[in-house]
Amino acid sequence: MINTVSASFMKSSTSIPNMINTANGSKHRRNLVCGLDYPRDIVVLHSITRDRLTPNLGHFSLKLDTYLRVNAIPYSLTDNYFQDQRGKFPWIENNGVTMGDSQFIIQYLEKEFTVNLNSHLSPSERALAWAIQKWLEVFTYWLNVYTRWVILVNDMFKMQSSFPAGLKKLLGRKITSMSYAVGICRNSNEEVHAMMANDLKLFLAMLGDRKYVMGDRICDVDCAAFGILSQVCWCTPSACPGVAMLQGGELNNVTDYIDRIKNEFWPDGEEKTSHAAQKA
């Protein structure tokens, strides 16, 4: 559960300044200074802003947001939209270290904070959990991204509060290009919808009656699954057939699984989304 120190930072709305103004008026990111901009042993998570639909509209941002909570690691979130040096987003700063890529970040946090959600798993179970995680993060993720920001982009912009309407065309072009590279948008819209519905049915069959993906204890794969599946359930227009299945009660074990993680590790989730809605 969340400890007192962690909770105090989770509830903080302090904006950590890490932009500098140049002579020509443009803004550039600067690395934060540990001990000056943020306390030592605090993780600063650079992420998409809170949204009225979900604590975080970014799949991998929500994955890390949840991972930090599960492990009771004290952290603060800043939402300035700057990427790290390699163009990665989300990314963190901690004790002078800057790091992007959610999986590298988790490996770093395991060492720095002596945590490991997979410690009880056997080697074969770890391999299975990794395969499930990569299925969701590499395939289901792109199905959802393309559905939200290309196929149903108009409905999506009406729902969410993270991105201004002026970004619609730019975001659509970027997502289309990236989705073409990974192969998703080479399929028809109907085929994309069918693949998403199939992924959700397969996850239902895989999960069965278990509390979490690998049993009674939450693992890394559950943080990733929550980051992906909650976006599909809560933050994707219902014109997507897979979403309609989730919201219509056809996949109750999946929605129960999402709600279970939310209730246990996001007790302030409604507060976060309500605050984002007021700002919109």
C-alpha cells in the first residue's frame, strides 16, 4: 500500500520548473538539480498531464505512475511535455540521474529502491509474464493508439482534456506515420476494431479467475496491463467495438481486474481526474 511519504508527494500539485528561456524567447528543457529543484530520493516523473478521463492519458506514463504507487516509492509528477535526450516519454529524474524508457526505468528503480514485484516468480513464470506484457505493450497498445487518435480522433478530442484541439491534425499525421511503420494502419478500420476485440477476449481467457495476471500477487506485468487496458476501457470512444464489449458487461473479469488495481492503488484517482476536469 501507499506509505505516508509517498502519499504526500502524490497529492502535491507543485509544478517543478525545468524550462529555461533563451534570448530569442524559445523554451528549452534543463535537467533538474537534486537538492535544489526536488528533494533527494524523490523520483520526478515527467509525463503527460492528468486528464479528466484517467489519472494519465499516456499508457506508459500510467504504467510507471502505478508502478511507483505499488512499490510505495515517493515521487512527484510534472507535466511539461518535454521528452528526454533520446526522445523518450515518459522519463524520470532521481538523485541527478535522468532516464527514459519505462522498462529501463523499472530496472533502475529496482536497484535504487530495492524493490522487485517479480521476485516470487520462477524463471519460466517470469518469461511468461514478459511475453504477456510485450503482447500488450507492442500490439494492443498500437491498436488503441491508432483507434483513439486516427480512426475515432474527433470523438477522442471531445472526450479528453490533455491535448488542445489545435493538435488534432498534427497528432493524427504523426500517429498515422508511426502506425504505418509498425503495420497497424495498413489494415482497414474494421480489421483494427476486430483485432482489438480479439485481444480483449484473449486477455479474458488468459486471466481467468485470477486476481492478477500471475496469481494473487501484483507483478510488473499488471502495471503494464493496467496502463494499457484502462486506457481502452475508460479513455477510448465507445464506437470501438472492444470498448463497447468492456462497457457492456461482456468482459466482466477484465473490467473487474482494472477496477481492482484502481481501487487498491489509486484511492485518489477520482480526485486526480476531477481536478483535471476543472482545469479543462
